[in-house]
Amino acid sequence: MLQHTAPRVIQCGGFCSRPIITNTSILAGCKHSVALTRVLFLTGINNICVQHPLAAPKLYVDDTAMLTAGSNEEATQTMWLSILDFVNLSRALGLKLSTKGVIVAKQPSAVRTLVKALAQKGITYNTSETTRDLGIDFSFSCKAEVRKHILKHRIKKSKNMLNKIQKLAKLSRGARVLFSGAGYSKATWGFQPSGLSYKEWQQIEIAAANAAGFRNGRCRDSALCIAYGPTGHPLVRAIKELFVLWFKLFVPAIQNNQPILQRLPIAWNTIKANLDSNTTEITLENSFHKADGILSHIIIFLTALKWKPISFNTWEDNAGALWQVSTTHMQEFPVMQIIYEIIRSFHIYSTEQARKHYHGSSIGTEIAWHQTLELNRSLKNKKKFLDLAILETIQAGAAWATLRTAQVMGKSDICPLCNEQIIDEWHTYWTCPCLSTQHQDCKEIKDSQHLTDQLDVDQIAFYNRGILNQTDLIPHIDYSLSIGMCNCQRPPITHTDLWPSGYYFGDGSGGKFSKHPSLTRAGVGVHHVDLHHNPYFNASTPLPGITQTNNRAELYAVLLVTRHSELAGTIDFFTDSKITKDIL
């Protein structure tokens, strides 16, 4: 704890800044030093990149990497000149080279020659059979077994940091920021070309859940979505990083018609045939460890999520829709849309395990995470962090209420509030007579007690954990037209009658939940006044269609009048919608 909260000092050019107190965030002390380190190196590294393009220098805050190819003599000469300039830059800035620097080459003789020459200049470098994990470029250049060795070494080194974050989580759930900002990257950086086993991903997920303050007895998948958001789940981040890299490599190859396009189909079909020859069904649990390159990684992910990787540029999703990237002409590539659908497929895949957890039996095929986490966002904005922690615990299935402890641990099943025996799952959250008196200051509890009459065991995940399914958002609405008369002396208008000429006033309503697009249901209203300026009737209907917006409702009012008006009628339509006026 002291290591993370101690005052920080920035050193530059032999001078020290005044101590920075980390009073707003445990990351506050180091974020300034990272930015200043990058600025300090920027000009010098850019110059080296210009002078030695064949060495491809890259700077990772305070780690510098160089990569070159060619004969022994060519590669040695390129690295020799580039390293000398880098050492001169470091000395000019008053910095000291780390003793951890290594040089790696396929030919050991080239390494020995370069290390010996540098030593004569007073520059010390070590030799190694494998590179440090300094990005995808370096991982791709290694053999499969070397890549896996690098990644396993990285995971092993990250355990110390993850353990510290877990200890901090016992004091504050804010420690999850450390995991998402540093812990995840330290454990997984460079996984794309080699892959991790499912057991290793499980360990990362467990570390993420622990860092968020969820310990034992929780549904890990829902806990991770609640703590980090549905797109911050560790495996979701891995999916995004993997497929972003794939398209980053693949799309330019198409646009520039690179020779790799001729080899991709053969490599893809060969790897896919090898995976398909295995009689065991490909799942995330049993196939992660088989990934030994980015192509196999992509194919395993897609197949496990019930997609069909037909070819390297044609995929069929789990709903039967075909996603294809043309290799013959330039086009707009829907990269993020494809990645979003893959992430959506992962969440559908993971709900199978979520249904097996405490009060998870009614979780459907897909959880409506945006609506489920609405109260979480509200409590966070209001800085009600204690209430937020309680809510997250309940949502993750980590709450050990009286009946659960009685069933699992054999403890008392007497309610601590009303001193009555608890006989069903609803007592703790809904039917206890003392809830309204004990929590009379809690608006959320008071405003939801009317739902007690609607309790349904087939929706126990909603009532006892607050998890909303996507299917719960689909309304059962009667779209029939409703007509009300304003003048009883005129003949009534029926649903089959044509509407007469006259003045029509149309309006649209965005609905009660207009800030939630998937929940809002708009309505359309029309008022008719005859040619003698006498009100005649009103007509209204729910807005049909998936897209429910106020603008569509305003436009639909015009369509409603047009469809029902008599032939060759004279219509004067009045609206307060600028969009409708501009279109008409």
C-alpha cells in the first residue's frame, strides 16, 4: 500500500521536482512522469528514426527497441551505428542505460561480434536467445515456442503486481482501475500471435474479479461486466485487440495488393483443416492452447463463438449473416461493426455459465447490460459509493443473504429484521414487512416495492439480482388505431371509414424512456377539425417499427393522415416539427 500511495518525485536533467502527493488517485503520482519521459525522448528518438530507418527504433516510454534484418554483416553494421547514436543521446540527456539490455540474433556469432565491439566503447549489453516482449513486431519474428515462452514469462512476472492490486481491493474497490490500466496489459501484452491457455485466461479473470472487490461466491462473468463494463471484460478486451490487429494487418494488404494475399488463402485453409480434423468440438475451454499464430487464434475464436470462418475474408456469424471483405476493390470496411458482433457473440456464449450461478436460472440468451447498469451509473454520478458497492454485490450474485447462508452453511434461517423464519427466496429483498420501515430513507427501495405483487420465479435474476434480459425489452404492444369523437352530433368515424377533407393537426411523443433507445416507445396523435372549424375526432396509435424516435413519430402522423384520407381530399396539415415541415 505504501508503495502506491507514497509521494512521487520527477527527475529530469539531474534535478528533482517537489514531491507530488497522490491524494486524488493512486495513479496520480506517476502519470506526469510518463508524459514528461516521452517528451524528453521525443526529438532525439525521432532523429535516430530518420538517420537509421533500417533499425526501426521504437520507444515504449523508457524502453527502446530496434529490429533489423539482413546478412550478418549488414545487420551488425545497422545495429552498431543505431546503438551508438542512441547511447550518445542517453548520455546527452544525463541518463544511464539499464543493465537489462539484451541483443538477440539468429546467428550467435553476430551477437558476439556486436557485443564485443560495443564493450570496447564502454557499452555493456547482454545476450539472450529470446527477445523481451516489446510489441507484436518482435513476437511475430520469433518461433511459436519462443513466443509462448515470452508470454508465460510475462504472466509469471505480472503475478506480483496482480497480488498487490488484490490486496488494495480489500481497502477500496477503486483498485479495479489499476487492473484495467496496468495489470491486464502487463499480463497479456503480446498475446495475439501466440495465445494463452483457457486456464491462464481464467487466472486473469479471477485476478480481475478480485481487483474489483468480488471475492468468493460470485458469478465471475457478470461480476466482470458489472465492474469493468461489458466491453471492459478481460476476454472482451482480448477479442477486440486480436481482431483489431488482424484488420490492421489485413486491410492494408488488400488496399496495397501486397503479395501476402496470394499466400493467405493457402495458410488459412491449411490451419482450418488441421483444426477441423480434430474430432473434439472447438470451444474456448479446450482449444485456446492450440493457438500458435494469429491465423489459428482467429479461427479458434470464431469457431468457438459459433461463427463459420469460411475463408480468410468471409465469415458467417452465429445468426447466419455473412460478413465479407472484398479483395478486389477499395471499400469502407465495417471493422468495428464486425468486432462488435463478435463481442456480442462472446456475451451470448458466456451467459451459459452465468445461468448456472446463484439466482441466474432466468438469465436469457443475451443480457441487456446498458439498462442493467443504469442504476450503477446513477449512483456513481451521485458519489454514493457505499450504495454502489452493495448493488454490485447483489448483481454479481455475491450477496450471502440469510436463506443462502442457511442452505449452504447450515446457519440460522431467521430474518434479522422481522425475526421470522424465511421460507422463500423473496423475503430478503421484497416481502419482509420491515423493509419499508428499516429503509424508509432509500428512494430506490420505496419506489420499487409495488413490484412485490409481480414476483415470478421465472424472472428471479431480474427481481433478486436486477439483471435485465434483451427479450425483456421487446414490448407487447397493440398497434391498432384508437379513434375518439369530439362532436357527438356528427356520425362516428370507424376504423374502416375514410377521413374527410379538413384541417389535421399532427404530433409525436418520444415516450417516457426517451434517453434509453431500446426502451422508449413513441406515440402518434392526430386531431381533425372540419372545414367549418369544428373539432371532429382524434386518432392515435403507437409508432410501429424498431426505431422509436420523436422525429419518426412526427413524420408518421403525416403518413397516417395520408393513408386514411378520402380520394382527392383537401388536407391542410399542421405540425410543430421543423423536419416534417422541411420534408413536406
